[in-house]
Amino acid sequence: MMVPRCKPPGETSAARHEARYYREGGWKALRLDIRKNGKLETELYNLAEDPGETRNRAAEHPDIVARLEGLMREARTPSEPFPFPELDAE
């Protein structure tokens, strides 16, 4: 399930970082500081067990990471008002 904010679904911005996330069931895939470092590394959190998002479980569940990354790509629609070349190039 996508959780929209003021920008397109799953994308947020703040003075300190830009992030993209996707939630499905108890899992949340998260990419932080995309514009700052250009990396598209995905973090994965089990919100049922870790609601404070303190333990990145991506290395333990690469299958879930791959599925949620695919869903993030499908959910992204490039647009002029919300340009995000780092993601649109994926």
C-alpha cells in the first residue's frame, strides 16, 4: 500500500534529505538522501517488530527488497512538476 504525502506517492522531501518509501503489509522499503549521494540503496524495516525503524533488515530479506523496489519503480510516474532524474533513470 502506498502512503502518499504532499508529493507523488511514496516521495517526500525535507531540508535535510529526500526519501522514497513503499509500504506493503508490515514491511517498509526506504531510500534516503537520494539527491544528496545519488545512491539508490534500499533499507527494509519490519514495522510490526520494529516500529521505530532501528534495524535495517535488507540484507536478511533480499527477496522482499527486490519485490518492493519493483513496486516502487512501477509506482513512479516521471513528471515535470516533480522531477526526480535519479529515479526516472532507473
